Amino acid sequence: MRTACLSLLLVTACWALPFHQTGFLDFMMEDDAGSGVTPDPKGSGPSGEPVGPKCPFRCQCHLRVIQCSDLGLREVPADIPDDATLLDLQNNKITEIKENDFKHLKGLHALILVNNKITTIHPKAFSPLTKLQRLYLSKNLLKDMPANMPKSLQELRIHENEITKIKKASFQGMSQVIVMELGSNPLKSAGVEGGAFTDLKRVSYIRIADTNITEIPKGLPSSLSELHLDGNKITKVTSSSLKGMKNLAKLGLSYNEISSVENGSLANVPHLRELHLDNNALTSIPPGLPDHKYIQVVYLHANKIAAVGTEDFCPPGFNTKKAMYSGISLFSNPVPYWEVQPITFRCVFDRSAIQLGNYRKK
């Protein structure tokens, strides 16, 4: 009897298939839904499509965010997922943006190309990006503004390149832009052509700092609330240069060569709240401050101001409607501060808001 049972077991074992060792990925590919369909072990599903989303080699892809920064890439990867909304390519060695680099990325919202070595961008490279809102091209080697930038852009940062001129048609049709950063480019004395900003109907922030421009650009949009022109070679502020800027709240003109502010200039910016004129060559307090209703912060330190009058900041009457100052800086000027009358600052919110200090010749 025992012999018969042993024979039966041997026969059954002969019918069984040989043992096959499965790897870790094989377990992941098993049909856990019970549908009876087992994926192809080579990585394809039942219809032949690759299992899982594609992702460029060495990049990280998650929730339509493609991060390919700090990889030493010399060109834009070719296999970027079509549904990407953010593409991060900063800190690489990309030298050129070709015509078809973004061909299938119609849903891209943000493109980061900061700190590469880009010298050339094909005129049609951005054409497919009809939904792009943020374009960061800072710290590259561009000598001209890119052509045909997406009309959908809301934020453009292209500072620290080698751009020498901003032409009239540079921002044509870009009516959705809100923020624009153009600083640290070697713009020449007349580096911004008149009418360059005409189409920027919604822009509220423009920064053109640390360049070689010698005057405030003409034709700035009336929608601006912040304008930063620090670190340039501007020599004066004229009434016409601020004309039409009725929404401007903050004006940065620090570290220029400004020796005069034309009378009536501040009247053209009726909603101005902050005025930065420190580190210039002013010899007197800018006119128009007592009549300005909303200005609250005035930086005038590190100039050549030798005297401060009792009506340089505040209106003569106490009943005049005017916002109280929250900050006035006058230190590092050759003014004898002990001669400044206390009544000079009668419309200042608090004594701590006044910064005087001693003047020392260098």
C-alpha cells in the first residue's frame, strides 16, 4: 500500500512545472485586481503601452512637476511628459533652446531655466507654450530678448544676462504680464526704447536695477505700483519721466547719480507711499513732499544735503489732510543736525521714525 502511494506522488510531481524564481519587479507587475490579465514582463500593459508615466533619465517626476535641475545637462531632455505643468531645468549647462524642445508641452505653466549657459533661443521655441505663465531665464548669456514669448505670460525674470537693449517690440502682445525683472543687464545709456512697455497693460512690478541707464525709461505703464531703478546712472528726476504713473506706490532710485528732483515730479505720482533716494548726489530735500497726501517713507541718507527747512516735509497747517510719516532717513548728509528745528517733523508718526545721525567726511 505504501509503495502504491509513493508511486502516485512521484507521478504527480512529474506533471508539475519546474520552479521559476521571480524578481521584485515581477511581484509588482502581478495582476492584483483579479482581472486575469498579466502585464508583459518587459514593462508593457495589455495594449502595449509602457507601464507607469515616463520621466527623463535622472530627473524626478511627481504630479506633473518635472525636476531636472543640477544634473549637468547640456540640452533639454527629449522625453519630458506631455502633461507636465512645471519644468525645472535650472543649474545645468544648456547652451541652446531649440525649436522643438517644448513641442508637446502645451499645458506647461512654469518653465525654469535659471543659471545655465543659454546664448540662443529659437524664434519658435516658445510657440507651443500657449498656457505658460512663468518664465525664468535669469543668469544666462542671452544678448537679446527672446522672440515670440508666450502671450499668456504673467511673470518674466530675465536678469543677469548680457542684454544691451530692450527694443520697442520686445513685449509685443504680452498684456497679461504682472511681474517683470530685467535688472543686472549691461543696458546702455538709452538701453530701453520708448514704447517698449506699451503692451504691458497689467504690469504692477518692474525692476531694472544695476544697469547703465542714465534716465528713467519713457512710456512706463500707468498700472505700475512698484518701480525699482536702483544702482543705475540716472542723474535727475524730471516731471515728464513720472507722468501718468498714477498708481505708483513705491519708487526705488537708490544708488544713482541724482542731483536734482524737478518741481512737480511728485505730483505725477499722487499715490506714492515710499520714495528711496538714498546714496545719490542731492543737495536739497526734493520739492513737493509737504503737498503729497500719501507719502509715508522717504530715504534720503548718504546724499549731499546741507540744510533742512521747517516746511521741507510737512504742510504749514496742522489741519491739512496728509498721511503721517513712518520713516525719514537723513543720516550721512553734511547737514548740521543740531540746527534742525523739532517742528520740522511735526507730521511724523513717532520720533523713532526719524534717522539723523552724524555726518563724517570720508
